Amino acid sequence: MIYLVTGGAGFIGANFIHYMFNKFHDEIQIINVDKLTYAANLPNLESISSALIEKSCYIFEQIDICDSENIERIFRTYKPDYVINFAAETHVDRSIISPQVFLKTNVLGTQVLLDASLKYGVRRFHQISTDEVYGSIEEGYFTEQTPLNPRSPYSASKASADLLCQAYYSTYQLPITISRCSNNYGPYQYVEKLIPLVITRLLRKESIPVYGDGLNVRDWLHVRDHCDAIEKIIHRGKDGEVYNIGGNNEWKNIDLIYFLIKKIKSVLAKSTQEEYIYNKLITYVEDRKGHDRRYAIDVSKIKEELHWEAKVFFEEGIQETVTWYLQKEK
Ligand SMILES: NC(=O)c1ccc[n+]([C@@H]2O[C@H](COP(=O)([O-])OP(=O)(O)OC[C@H]3O[C@@H](n4cnc5c(N)ncnc54)[C@H](O)[C@@H]3O)[C@@H](O)[C@H]2O)c1
């Protein structure tokens, strides 16, 4: 089977490539198409074995998904069975400052991939989406039926891409699936996102900016559990369907930061005095514009239909993540 993975040099894409090779070894071929924006980090993929590279099981192509000529060449050359679209501009704060690149990559780039998938007849086009397309929810949980209500340029671009995928399914019967996942954590994430930002700043004893009152709530899922869910959807999900993915693991931002301080303290074997110094690094800053208060996701559909559930305990996943960033800082 041939898998075209876009955005494979980013956080989740790189984890997914490792996940697939760990599971299927040299029985698969993965073509990683990535433009290599600031968020990409090719060394994340250096541990792919030379044996896999020699057998051409892993191929990297530096291409922008908006570049239709080169994308068409990729489809013509490799004839992928599966397309998994991770490539995106992903940082909400950046989307508030400059929305245009978000619309280009996240919407037009997705359309280029959908067109090529249609022309070359793929088995499955899988769109990696986000729970942010549902907007903010004070109580209860988002289900796959919750109306889309994106509130940032980032989530609006992701929601637009989801609608395009569904339109290609209805209009052309392109076999698409969509997954909407909550916040991921784990190795290989670019440091601008909350968990790696807090960990690296704590390690460097730099101030930790906290938006607003710090009481915004997010659900956290280990990236390996996300990859496991994606693998189940692409191989066993139903055409045209949306699947929510989440960790049932809600944290207020400020509580998460205190939890990370405790973890860092235990990993570095620091004294209580040191914990007090870390706490003093917390700095409340002006809230993000239009900051969504809470995301919470109902995962019953993927549990019942595909027998997926999150397996990584948060304590262990965070311990592993702190240790990973600590090694990186050395
Ligand atoms: N990180 C999360 O918590 C989270 C949660 C839910 C959904 N998602 C979605 O998962 C996907 C991956 O997220 P991530 O956190 O790994 O992102 P990331 O920012 O770490 O990586 C994105 C990758 O896409 C590449 N890319 C960007 N524009 C491109 C273009 N025009 N052409 C080709 N490649 C391009 C970048 O170079 C980078 O390697 C995104 O679609 C995102 O919306 C992320």
C-alpha cells in the first residue's frame, strides 16, 4: 500500500509516519510531501531506518500542497492508495495576525489534493481536522452532528476544508473521511504550542505567558493515540463519515501549567524551594482575541464503530514528553 502523507515533517505527521513504520515495517511505502515551513523539522524523521530508505519505503518531497503541477506529478509518479492530509498552518495566534496563508494552505491546498485524488482514483482521502471547527462549548460535548461554528481564522479555514471534502464526497463520490481531534501533546511539537512552550520555558527559567484568567479548558490527547485512531479510520472507517477523536482529559490551562511544574520538578529532582521559583514564572497576559472558552469532545462514535480508545495515561505521557524536551534542550 502506498500512503501519501502531507505535512509529514510537522508534529503529528512525523509521529504518524513513525507509527505506520512501527506497525507495518517495509510492507508499506510512505511519500512525505511537505513545504517545510517554520513548523517543520526534518530531523524528526532521521530515525527512520536506512533499510526502509534503501528499499524506497520512505520518500520525502519538498512541495507546497498548493502547487498543483507538482502535486499532480506526485500522484502520477507514485499512484498513492491513501492520502492523509496533515499539511496546514496550525497556530491560532498567527491566524489572527495573518489569515491569508491559512486560507491558501488549509483551503486551496486541500482542494488541490482533492482534485488530484479524484483524477488518480485513490482508495481514501483522509482529512485531519480539529475540534476547533465546532467553536466553544460551556457545557456538554461536541458530537459529529454539532453544527460547525468556527471562531478564529484558523478554525474557519479548517471548517472550510472539511466542507470541501464533504462536497467532493457528495458531488463526485470521492471516498473521503474526516477526523476532528482535540489538542495533541507528545514529542516533535514545535515550541510555540502550549505544552512544549511551557516545558521549554520552565527548563530555561523564562516567564510563562498565560492568556486572560487561565481558566480556558482544553482536552488533551497523546499524539500516539491520535495516530492509532487515524490508522483505524483510514483502513476501516466509512466513506463520507466524520469521526471525533479526544482524550476525555480536560484541563484548565492554569491547572495544566501547575501540573507541568510538578512534573518538571520531579523529572529534574528539584526541591520545594525550586517549585516556588517556577511558580513565579507564571505571567498573566492580555487574552487572545475571541479566545474559545472550552472544547470538549464526545468520542462514542469511534469507540463503538472502530473500537478505538485512548491508551496513554496522561501522567505517563507527560513524563515522557518532559523527558523528550529535556533531552532536546541539552
Ligand atoms: N496539534 C494539535 O493539537 C492538533 C489538533 C487537532 C488537529 N490538528 C491538525 O493536525 C494537522 C497537523 O498538525 P500539527 O500540529 O502536526 O501541525 P504542525 O504545524 O506541527 O505541522 C504542519 C506541517 O505542515 C507543513 N505545511 C504547512 N503548509 C504547507 C503547505 N502549503 N504545503 C505542504 N506542507 C505544508 C509544515 O511544513 C509542517 O511540517 C493540522 O491539519 C492541524 O490542523 C492539530
